[in-house]
Amino acid sequence: MLDTGCWILDAGYWMLDTGCWILDAGYWMLDTFKIKGKFMSYKKLQIWILAREIVVEVHEMTLKLPKFELYEEGSQIRKSSKTTKATIVEGYGRRRYKQDWIKFLVYALSSNDETMDHLENLWDTKSLTEEATFLKLKMKIESLGKMLNKFLQTVEQEHQSAK
């Protein structure tokens, strides 16, 4: 281990800490986001946490759909919910560049709207009959949409990038 006061290179663990970012080759992690002196991962974003819950619940819900819907609307709602979560991650990976981060947050918001549309289609066609499941998912998807909008506004107003 080499410690110069400004950065640490730990060859046994493959960690380089410059105070602004960590390169951890042992676990293949690169984290360049620091909030209040602490390093942060996309997995700590509330929008990602809620998107992940939605992915899991949508998947479980689609397994209970009629067989013909499993590969039609069921497949579409699974894809759109997973895309919402994935674009949050991709945007986070490009967060250094304001316009890229904004672009991927807009994509996430669009995919979230698509997920809501598929959920409503399933309900309207009576392929989804469990009202409690419908209402719970609807509430979570609406909540995620509001959170994404607020997060997007914050990035637009407060991001400190010249790019």
C-alpha cells in the first residue's frame, strides 16, 4: 500500500483513491460521484431503488397473466420497466456530462410512462384482474414519474458541468 496523503494505491485490493474518485479494479467499480464527502453509487439513488422495486413487482405480476398475454403485453411491460431502471443507470454513468445525464433521465421518464400505459392496457382489457396489484403498481409508477421529474429539474438547475 502506498499512501502519499492525497491518494492511496492499494495493489492488493486494487483501489486508487484520489479524494474525488475511486477506481476499484478488484470489483471493477468506478465511482466519480461524491456527495457531502462520501462516495455514492447509482444503487443509492431513490429513483433507482423505486425503479428496481417496480421491475420485480411487474415481473411477478406478469407471471399471473393469461398465457396469451405473457408474450404480448406482459413482455412489453417487463421491457419498459427494465428500460426505466437501465436508463437511470446509464445516465448516472454519464453524469459528468450534464446533457447526457438529462437525456437519459428523459429516456427513463419516457419508459416509465410507457410502463404505465402497458399497466393500464392490462387493466382495461381485464387481463390483469387483481385490483390491489393494479393500484399498488399504478401508485409506484406514478410516484417514480414524479421523482424522475423532480430529479431531472434538479440536474437541469444545479449540475455544475461546462459540457
